[in-house]
Amino acid sequence: MSAFLPLSLPTITSYQPKHSSSSLTKLSPVQDHSFFTPIRNNAFKNTTFIFKSLIRASSTSISSITVEKDVTNGTVFVIRAKDKTNCLNVITRVLKGFKVENPIVQEKENCFVIKFVVTDLCGNKIEDEESLIKIENLLKEAVNEGVVLRKPGFVGGKIGKDRMFELMDGFLKNDPISLQKDILHHVEYTVARSRFSFDDFEAYQALSHSVRDRLIERWHDTQQHFKKKDPKRLYFLSLEFLMGRSLSNSVINLGIRDQCAEALSQLGFEYEVLAEQEGDAALGNGGLARLSACQMDSLATLDYPAWGYGLRYQYGLFRQIILDGFQLEQPDYWLNFGNPWEIERVHVSYPVKFYGNVKEDVVNGKKCKVWIPGETVEAVAYDNPIPGYGTRNTINLRLWAAKPSDGYDIESYNTGDYINAIVNRQKAEIISNVLYPDDRSYQGKELRLKQQYFFVSASLQDIIRRFKDVHGNFDDFPDKVALQLNDTHPSISIAELMRVLLDEEHLGWKKSWNIVKQVFSFTTHTVLPEALEKVPVDLFQNVLPRHLEIIYDINYAFMEELKKKIGQDYARLARMSIVEEGATKNIRVANLSIVCSHTVDGVSRAHYELLKTRVFKDFYELWPEKFQYKTNGVTQRRWIVVSNPSLCALISKWLGTDSWIRDIDLLARLREYASNSDLQKEWMMVKKINKMRLAEYIETMSGVKVSLDAMFDVQIKRIHEYKRQLLNILGVIHRYDCIKNMDKNERKKVVPRVCIIGGKAPPGYEIAKKIIKLCHAVAETINNDDDVGDLLKLVFIPDYNVSVAELVIPGSDLSQHISTAGHEASGTGSMKFLMNGCLLLATADGSTNEIIEEIGAENMFIFGAKINEVLTLREQDSTVEAPLHFVRVVRMVREGYFGFKDYFKSLCDTLENGKDFYLLGSDFASYLEAQAAADIAYVDKKKWNEMSILCTAGSARFSSDRTIEDYAEKTWGIKPCKCPF
Ligand code: NBG
């Protein structure tokens, strides 16, 4: 029988001491027992033999091994350590020949207390002194080796330090020969292939590791510099990041692309071929996620002291497979072949708790709450260095992966049920397994809530730990920390920070709230009130009981304050409450975010107007000063320099400098040359090269041969009814129908088109999937109609992602952004096309309104209802007659002209009899006019080229550099912190 209570883990491993968290390091080992339950205390009452060996792990914290011999049935060892990673495994390993039982791990601020009972292999108590000393020495050895306790800093003192600097006295060199040596070194020692035999993928791996080494150097310097300067840091919390490929972006930002290419070519490899080997990191769905990636690039380039935090999904966004024209989803096994761009930080891990209940306690004479969780999962950090361009600054994107906490191991100690223990381990990992593949609809799912809390809790522990390393109290927290909520997904961090300050730091409500309301800023990415996230209260209560209490308290205070301001307007109070009453009670996460953030940002001016007048009208009227907008932007590094090197070179040539890569406003100078025929010729050549690349890709992917003389007309984005890919397809059907009805002479006047559509439909979104199928069905008819030939082709590009976009955008002549006005918060695809000199055919929605201001409506093809007309049109819809050609094309689909008559019926039903919510019918005529205007413009090559150049020249305002500078100044209050070269 052990002296400990039988463990019913995982509760006990995550057991929270009743007393102040700082008490542990101050108390002597004997007193330490006080935080165990009374029965456990009894077990130690007769302690007569205690010896202590202090190990100096750092000057500020004590780490020790304590032995307590006179416990009834064994000897209790207590290790207090800074790090518990792998600790129990190490202990059982070094204590071979002994039995280790009933371990308890408790975490205390900066320290872990690991207790366990040791007996001989038969379970008998060890009585002889010699064996006890042996055990203690074994443990000490493990500790001294740094397996259990990490030794911070330079253990060897000055001599060791000097020696280390002597050995590593410089940075890695970037000349081709040094690069070659490094590549071969990694071939041999990292990839473990022979230097005489390795293929393109292995060469890619070796190259990536060589680049990564350079990133790490800069990353270290940057972190060191930030640490020294201790500036206010921005922490960008986002559940999604769509990073795409890293190699091509890293070599550009490090300024070593040409050197790498040269080094490789001498080894018999082609840089471009190797870059193609990399799969996308697709840890996000669409606009919001790619925006986060662009913003990280700008934060690094502009030297801001920033960190990104997110979740390291085992499976990113699903792979789209097209079978007979239908979308099928396959898991994205993106980590299967390793990921050289991340650094696993096994020593950076935090416990994250779930479930359980809340108890009242008294600390220092004051009542306080203690959350006794029912499950603990470990969050392990994976760091992804993000290099800036033209700077040494390299910031960090820290993604968390869920691993089982030690608690799961301990269960197997108790029950002996080894197999079940392993199965339980896997359960913990589920949290970071898979990305939810829908960017617009939120169902109150337990796993989703756990994912959100998991990444937020780990991130906050990390942020607070970093802050406390330097600051003795929380007074300066708002001056040093800015927490950005990227949409509502990380908003639970508000309640979590409040909980930590209240329950763990014991700052009291007033002080904690004062801190919380100064640090958070919130950006919303949606327009539709129904797309705002809600979490059922029951679910909250179960998963995060303490957080629910805190949210109720915040809401109570808010409601009281509001009543004072607006009186007894119960309808408005109910609308603004964080808690939604009804059949199922919900937490309105957006309301929580607005109430607790100092700034609420929209993502374009039009979006901001909608927030003020519709989505968050009540809140705007209460706190107009909280509301702002920062029009989105994209990074020119990825979207011109990486993806369109020929255009990049051409721009630099004509501007006489490549400074525009950092200073995007310089692009405006291209306007002077827009009508210059030499530039136009070169501009056209560049477009042609990119169209050739795209045409080859199309042929490989779909077997369709397309003519380079045709206008490449592209719509690539997630498939949604509001984005109106269906309008595009109906337009293509109309064009086809017209061509079919033309005589030979008329056909000669037709401007040939290649219509390209790409995008993924959320797996559960039936109508979106039917749109994909319709696209294929129509393509099948058109592309096989010899009568039409090169005059019209329709292709669907499967598995649209960042790297596909990098190929498609530079090769496009025209791109479509045709959402029903008032539905696209901003749109960022349009900005990428614009930078690449591609003309826009668009509705006056989201950021397009601002693009019109920069480019001029005369250089674009704008059509359709305006935002303020949409509501009226909707009311009229059933009375307004749809134009005849609209009725005709819908009938062609309905009556089975493209086959699958029954399947497309429900799709057609969304367009007729008053159901046309997205107003395809009423916008159809003006859509066709805009298309006709594009045809006419395309024939006049000189005019077209001029417009194209003006697009690029006018795109400066849509760089994410501008967005980030705006945020830094007006929302976050952070300043650049440049790492010296
Ligand atoms: C999207 C909006 C876009 C906007 C991006 C980035 C989501 C949930 N929202 O209009 O639909 O450009 O966010 O702000 O991805």
C-alpha cells in the first residue's frame, strides 16, 4: 500500500494548490506538504529523516531533491524542478532495479514538484541507507546532466563562454561555395542520403535546412535584441495562418535567392524545381488566414517587435480532389514528409486545463476562486521563423501542438492498463488534429471551443512568463503587451487573462479588469450578423466553468453600466448583452470582444460603415471612439517578388531601384510611364511568359489546351453563394449560347476567352458543391464543342491554394470579384491581381470601393447594385422581372442542357421565384455589360496595357505594410525595434 491516496488522474496531476502559487518556492520542503490534501499530509506526519540536496538551477529559483524515508510503505522522493519535460520517463529509466509508484506532478509558477514513492522490485520499503543514497545519487546525476533540470545560461563561466564564441565566431556565409557546403552537409547528416545520390526532394530538404540555419541565426539575434530593449510587443492571436511555401519566400527575404540558385546549378540542380517540391502550409481557410500570413511578413519587414500565435494542425485545409466533376475532400497530410521550417521546442510546453469545477477558497484572508480541472493537456511549442525583407529582424510564429500531459502516463502506473493509457494519449492529441474547414458558419462544437482555449491558454502562459521574466508586477503590462484578436476565435483569451490575474495573481477584480481592457484589440472579418460566433452556455459551463463565471461577471458589470447610460431600453440591453437568452442560452463571442477591447477594427472602409450602421450599431452608438478600420493589404514580397520575378525585374528596371519592395509608395512612379510604348512592350512580354506558365499548368491539370491569344479571365477564391461563382458560370453559358447562335462573320469579332475558376467549397455546403459540379458540366460541353474552339474555354483549377495562386495570378488578364454588394468585408485577392497588372471586373463591395479611388473606375469594369441598393432590391425581388437572357441560361441548366438535371434543380431553385437572395438576376444585365466592356478594351492592346500598368502603379495603398503601420500607430501603440546588422 502506498502512502499516497490512490491517484484518480488526470485530476490530480493538474490539482491546483489551495494557497498562493508563490508559496511553494518560499516554504521549506517540510512545509511544502501543506498544499496536499489533509490525508496526504498525514502520510508525512512522522517524517524523521529528511535530507536535501540543493541544485542551483538559477539564482532566483530553488530546485531540490528531498527524500522522506519514514513514510509507511516506501520512501517518498520529491523533486522540485524548473522543467518537467520527460521527467517521469527519466526517473523510471535511471531507477532501474527499483519500483517507482504513485507519482504526482504539480505545477507551481516557475517550478514543478514531482513526488513519487520508491520501493524495491517486490514492493518492499527500502530500509538500508546505502540504497537510499544510491537512489539519491542516481537522481542527482540525472538532474545534473540536465535531463530533468535545465541549466540556464553558461554553466562554464567565462572560460566556457569564450570558448563557445571562439568556436562559433561568425555567421553562416551566403556565397555559393559556403551554401554548397552547407547543402551537402545537410544531405549527408540531416537527410541522411549519400552525397552521390539524392533526388530533387532530398535536395530541397537539404537546401531548406541550410536556409533554416540562417533564419535561426537571425531569429536568435532578434529575440536577444527584443529582450534587451524590452519594447511593447504585439501578440497576434489567430486560429488560422495560410503561410503557403516557405523556401521561396525565405530566400527572397534573406536576399540569397540568386546565390542559392547558383550554388544549386553547380551541383546539377535547378532552384525552381526544388522550390516546387515544397507543399503548402495550409493552416487556414481563406481570406482571414492569408491576411494573417501577409501581416506577419510586414511585421517582420517593418521591424516591429511582434509574435504570432496559433495552432499547429496535424491536418491543414483538406485537399480538393475532383472526381467526375464533384468535389471530394482528402486529408492534407502536410507533415508526412517532415517540415524543415519549424523548430520543435520540447522544453517550451504548458499545461492547458479543461472541465472540472470551481471551488471557493481563502487566500491571505480574501475569498478567491479555484478551478479544479478535470483534464490537462500539454501544449508544446513549434516555432516558425518569419524573416523580414531587407532587415535582420526575424520574428516568430509560435504554433502549439497538443500532447498528452504526464497525467496520462501516471494513469498507466496506477491501473497497469498500458494499452488504454496509450489510447488515452492519442485523445489529447486530437485537439490540434484538424482545422475546421468552414470559414463562415460556426456551430457550437466542443472540439472547436477546446481548440480555441488550448491555443489561447498556452499563448497567454507564454506571454505572461516572458513578461514576468523582466517585470516584478503587472503595473506595466498594458505598456508592454498588445493582444490582437484576429476575429472572435481567440476571444476566450479575454476571460483567460482575467482568470489568471484574478485567481493566480490575486490582483482583485478592479485591477485585473483595468489591465484587460487596455490590452486587447479586436478585428472582425465578417459582415453578416449570423456569421458571428456563439457558444452555447451549457457547453461553456462544461468545458470552461470558471471562464463562464468570469464572463457572467463581466456582463453583469457591463449591463449595469449600460443601464445607467441608456435606461430601461430592454430590447437594446438584450441585443447588447454578452449572454443571449433564448431556448438555448449562448455566449455571443463578438459582444464579449467588443466590450473588452479598447479598439474594434473593420477591414475596409465599406466594412466599417456596415459595422457602424448595421452589424454593431448599438455598440457604435455607445462607444463611437472604439471603432476604426484598417483596409486590408497584401505583401508585395510574396505577391510580386516571389510569384512574378519577371515583373519584379521590370518594375525595378523602370523605377531604377528595387526599393519599392520595402517602400511600396514608389510604385506610383510607374504612372509616368504607363503610355510609354517600350514599357508596354516589355510589360506584354512579361504577361505572355506568365500566361505560358499558366497554360502549361492548365493543360497538365485538366488536359485542356488553351490559346495564349485569349483573354485569361480568372475567379479564384473560396466557393460561396455570396461570392457568386454561379453568376460567372451563367455568364459563361450566355457567352457560349451567343457564340452558338452567331454566323461565321460575327464569330470573327468575338474576343477569345479562357474562363478559369478555382476554389474549395466547405465540405458541408451543398450548394457550393453543386456550383463546382455545374462548372465542370458546363466546361465539358463547351470545351468539347469544336464549333466554338478557341473562342471559349472554361477550366476549373482543382485544389486551389497559395502556391496555385502564385502561379495563376501573374498569368491573368482579367479577374472577377463579384460578390453581392455588402457581403465581402474587404477581399484581398483583388489586391494581388492588381499588383500583377491584372484588370478587375468587380462589384462596388468591400475594399473595391477604395481600389476604385486609386485606379479610377475608367480603368476597371465595375457593375451591379451598390451596397445601399441591395436591401431595397431584395424586397422588390419577387416583383422584379429577371432579364430574359438570365431566364434563358437558368432554363438551360434546369432543363438538363449540361446534364444532371435533377442534381442541379435545387441550385436553379436558389435563383428563381423570389429566392434569388444574392441578386444574380438583377445584376445579370450589368454584369454582361461589364464583360462586353472588357472585351472591347482587350482588343485595344495599347489601351489595355496602359490600364494594366496603372493597376500595378495604383496598388501601393493595398500593401500590408501600410495596413500594419496603421495598426501599429493607431491600434497597438508599438514602435519598430530594429536589430542591428
Ligand atoms: C474574410 C472576409 C474577406 C476579408 C478577409 C480578411 C474570413 C472569415 N473573412 O472579405 O470574407 O478580406 O476575411 O479580412 O475569412
